[in-house]
Amino acid sequence: MLQATSSLSLSSPPDVKKRFLPRGLPIGFAASTSSWLDIPEPSLDRGWWSDWGKRMASPKKEGFLTEEQRAMLKIAAQNAEVLSSSPRSPSKMVLPELHIKGGGGGGGGGGRATAVGVRHIRRSHSGKLVRVKKDGAGGKGTWGKLLDTNPVSRVDRNDPNYDSGEEPYELVGATVTDPIDDYKKSAATIIEEYFTTGDVELAATELRDLGTDEYHHFFVKKLVSMAMDRHDKEKEMASVLLSALYADVISSSQISQGFFMLLESIDDLALDILDAVDVLALFIARAVVDEILPPAFLKKAMRTLSESSTGLQVIQTAEKSYLSAPHHAELVERRWGGTTHITVEEVKRKMTELLREYMEHGDTVEACRCLRELGVSFFHHEVVKRALTLAMEIQTSEHLILKLLKEASEECLISPSQMTKGFSRLAESLDDLSLDIPTAKCLFQTIVPKAISDGWLDPSFLKSKVSDEEHGDEGCEKLRKYKEEAVIIIHEYFLSDDIPELIRSLEDLAAPEYNHIFIKKLITLAMDRKHREKEMASVLLSGLSMELFSGDDIVNGFIMLLESAEDTTLDVLDASDELALFLARAVIDDVLAPLNLEEISNKLPRICSGSETVRIARSLVSARHAGERLLRCWGGGTGWAVEDAKDKIVKLLEEYESGGDVGEACQCIRDLGMPFFNHEVVKKAIVMAMEKKNGRLLELLQECFGEGLITINQMTKGLSRVRDGLDDLALDIPDAEQKFLLYVEHARRHGWLLASF
């Protein structure tokens, strides 16, 4: 509708009997019915109409329209012409000039007009009156509402103005996938493939490639649950795979979480597996024996599970039926038929047979085929070493042996790294080999250039060997003298049992870079003696573990022992068992951490006697009452001094904590006479302070440190041992980590710790 903001009052002759709006003047121009233009019908008085127009157009004549009203009337006429040709609602076309104040003028009143909405009637071109619908839409002969659309209109793809965005679209639903479900499907595929191939490395690689480490506890659950419903072979394979993936791919916490999920779902598993309780109990026992599941897991699970839970029955079965039996470690490991892998001794025997058969027939292709069938590519350095040794023993076979090694290298059967490692191992054992083959060194020096010139030995081997000789002449002499002095010091210790004197002797040598060699020499000499000397060697390791030697020194010393275990066996028949006892005893005496056994194992070839020795040591440590048994493994003796010292330390700390005198406590520590073992005082004091929340124990440590009774090295060692055992402490002391951080901060403020801590 069109509304006006001012009105015009026009006088009309008295004889006009009909009001009429001239064509082209906007409808509803006046603000009220009293202000409509009184215009006669053109058919009644055309002369008057002409005269009326002249009077309007003439501004000089009196008493009609003012100039302002004439301007407004002209604008209204222009708007009417626009509206008559526009399809849109006329309400949108009002010019702003219409909104003006009314003026005074002839015949009409002035002032502001009141806007009144008027329902308009639109006249069509046919002369018929057409009522406009609400908001100006619809009606016959009208354009319709502005936003009205043609329901039958279609988009023409051939239209030059075609826009693909105007095409009707359809929402297509997509299934939302759960990443956990995808992971479980992938895990099942990996497990099925592993059960088929038995390839541990491939399974580990594929599991890493999934890139979802946070879901590995589902892999543990899936692996065990799938193996439970299969034969003993698959059960053994599952246990072997878990041990292989432990720490390297799957963390300890994820393995624990996976087994706990199995305990919670044992009722569902029992529907398909009748003996599910016993089988899962055996899996848990095997995990404890393999040291991938801490024994504390059993107690934690028992506290978490309800008394009516079937999972609780699993824990009880594992504890009573498998982990409490005598020699339980061996029984559990052999329950499913033993290892799934070929033993080291069997591999070596087959390699020797292969080489001797090759020397008889000279068939290189057959020899390579047999070597490939062994499936121990990571152990091919042993073939290289044995083949070269055989070539030195039977010099007429040198040509055949070199031909075989060259063929194996060209076929990529023996990798360059394995070839170099085999030569390196032989070079290291040339001194011992010269006892049986006097010309061993000369023969080796002639073989190496041939291998390099034929292209199947990396030239870097010779360069590294020459470099070692050039830079090692002086070092070799120093090392030789160190070994001689070390032997003398160890012999004196076996006679005197004086640890402080031995420590002073080692300090006088001033060769800490050879500490690992001292460890090797000490244990090697002890293994060839009686139980007394073996016990003394273990006690000495406890004394040296912090006073002089670092953890790396001791680890490297044991690695050297395990690498040369085969040579040691020539002099000590049960060297492997003796070494296992030394390793296990070192763990019990806190010289080595349990994780150090894993570190040592990773640095050894997967199939070798050293790896088997580490496995035996793990079994010994995880056995029930392992501490008491290992402390008595050589009949007690001086070894009990360490255990007695631990008991005395606990008693003096408890007495001091309950109100004892600090001076008396320091005197008791001094009376122990084991300054190399004072890190145990630090460890016990910190743990007791956590448990009893008593700050007096820190005051005792401060007093001992101030008097020089406990050195900064011993302080650092003690706190390091507490840090290493935080995971176990957290089971009994939930806020152990927070308290430890506070104690470390306290120690730093008082200067107890080395900067390297």
C-alpha cells in the first residue's frame, strides 16, 4: 500500500456530485477521507476539468496550491508512473521526498499529517477491479509475491547461465567408524598371520605400523583370548610374542591392563572355553615367570575384583597351582611344550654339519639352501666364524670355504653386517685360537685381503682394524698392565677379605675406563674357585656398585662375560649356570635393577648361550623366596654380612624414628663398618619417611652428610635406587612420586646430590 504524509485540501465547485481521482494520481494520496480530491467525472464536465488543470498549473493565480504542494503533487505523479509498470509491491517504491511536513495553503489545513494504512484496490488493465491478497501477493492478473517461486521450474544443464550450485542435492548417510573397532580388526589379522608364520619380527613391525600405541592393551587381550581357544602351540607362541613385545613395543602398564581386562571378561570367555579359568591362570603365571607382569599385579587385582568374581578364582589358581609349586618356573615354561624356537646348540650343530657336508661334496647351491632353511638370518655371523675357523684347521678346504662365503654374500643370504660381525668375532678370538692353530693369525691376515678384493667383505673392516692397531698400541700396553694389576688385587682380596683396601688399590690404578674389565676378571676368577670366593665376589660387587663403579660399568662387565661364555665353558663346565647365579644375585643385592637384565638381553644375539643365561637368571629372580635362596646359593659365608647389615639399618632407623638420639644413630651407622653400603641407609630412610611421614629421618641424613659419614656419592646412589623403585612403591604409597620430588628438592637445597642426578 502507498501512504502519504501530507494532505491536500482542494475546493471544488458545488455542482460536482461525484468524487473522482484522476488517472495517474496515486491511490490513497490523502491522509483521510475528508481530504480526497473533489474532482468531477470527466464525462460530466470536460470544460471544468480543463479549467481545473490550468488553475493548478498556474502559480500566479490565487487561492489554489502552494509551491510546496505543487512539487509534492508532481513527485506523486512520477511515482504513480513507476508503480504502474513495476511488478513489485508498491510499498517498496515510495520516494523519500514524500515524507515531508504538510504546508499551509488554500483551502486546506496545515500541520503534520497522520499516516493511516489503507487497503488498496488495484485496477487491472482490463478495467476489472482485482483485490490484492495480503502483503501484495496473488490475485488474478498480478505477478504474485516477490519470493514466490515456480514449483515446476527446472535447472537446464545446457543453459549458458547454468550453476551447479542450483542443482537439487541429496544428503547421503555415512557409517561412523570407531577407531577401537578398526584397531581390533587389524590386531586380529596380525595375530592370525603370526600363528601361521611364527614370525615375531613381522608381528612387531606390523603392530608398530598401526600407529596407535594407546590401544595396545586391546592387543594383549585379543592375543591371549584367541590363543586360549587354540592348541598348546599357539598358547606358547602367544607367550613368546608377549615377551618379545614387552617394553620395546608394548609397555608394562598396557600388558597389566590387558590381563586385567581378561580377568573382567573371564565369564564371557568361559562360555566358549570350558577350562578358561585354568588356561588364563596359566597365562598369568607364565607372564610373571617371564617378568612381563609384576608379581604385585596379583595382589592389586585381588583388591580390585569382587569376592564373587570369577577373575578372583583365576588369580587364586595362578598363585596356588602354578606360582607356589617347587621349581614352578621350569614347570610353567614347559607346560605348553617348551620354546617354539630352535635352541642355540642345535643351530650350531646343524651349521657344523652343513659345513662338513659341503666340504665333502662341494655343492654350493645345496649348502646355501640348507643355510636358508635354518631361518636364522640374525645368527649368520656364527656360520662365518665357524667356516673361517674350519678353513684354518683344514687349509686344503680354504678355497671351498671362501667360495661358499662369496656365493652366500652375492645371493644376499649373508648380509654385509653379518659377514663383518663374523670376521670381527674371529679376530677377537685369535689369541685363544692360536693355542690350537699356531698359524691362525697369519692365515687370518691372508684371508681378509682376499675377501675384500673379491667384494664380499666391507673394506671398512680392515680400516677399523688398522685404526685400532694404530691408536691402540699404547692403549693395549696400558690395558695389559691393568689386567695384571687387577688379577693381583683380586687374589689379595680373596686372601684378606678387605674391601676398603681393594677400593684404595683400584683408586691408585686411576683407570675407571677399565672398570667393566675388572668386573669380568673378578667373576671369571671366582667361577673357577670354591663357593667362598664366589660369595666374596658377590659381596665385593655390592661394595663397588656405587663407591667406584657405575651401573653401566657393571652392565657392560656382565655383557662381556656373556659374550665370552662359550670360551669360558672350555675351562668352567657349568659356566652358564654360574653366570646366571651371579646375575640373579646382583639383582637381589640391588647391584643391578631387574630392567638391567632386559637391557643386557637386548645387547646380545637373540640365539646364543648368553641369552639363555639371562633367561635362567630371570627365572631364578622371579622364583618364590628368591632372595633367601640366592643369598644361600654358595652356602652363605660373608654374603650374609650384607643381609645382616640391611636388618641392622632397618632397626636403627626404626629406633631413631620412634624418638632415638641422632648421635647414637650416627654411631650405629659408623659401627656397621660398611661405608660402601651407606646408600642402603639413604634408601631405607627415604622410604620410611614416605611411609611414616616423619621428617626426623631427613634430619638424620643431614647430620650424617654434615659429618661426612655418608658421602655425596652414597646420597646420590640411595636416591637413585628409590627413584628406580617408585613404580613398586606406588602400590603401597599412592603419593610416593610426589613425596619423592619433595625429598629431591630438599636434597638439592642442602647439597646432597651430584649435579648429574
